[in-house]
Amino acid sequence: MKQSEVSKLNAQELTDKLQEFQKKYTDLKVAHAITPLENPVQLRAIRKTVARIQTALTQRELQ
């Protein structure tokens, strides 16, 4: 999810997406610990998406 996509969402949608991506990240991390993922770069991409969403939520709280 790109920053431009994140900025278009409202706070409720961001919270929903944050929960969704955190769950996806946890599931992939556990799956990677058991058997290596075919594409481990997915972990990094999802982690960065979670950070983007958290940053957007924090910025909106401060405004």
C-alpha cells in the first residue's frame, strides 16, 4: 500500500487496514519460522505498510 493510498483513507478505514495488515504480518512471520517463505520480501513490505498506516494515524491525531 503506497503513501498516496494511505492518505486517501479516513481514520476508521486506516484502523481497519492496520489491524488487517498486523494480522497478516503475524501470520506470515509464524509461517516463515516454520518453513521459509518463497518470497521473504513480503515481510518487509507488510512491515513498512504497517508503519505508514501508523504514521498517518499519528499525524491525524496531532492535527
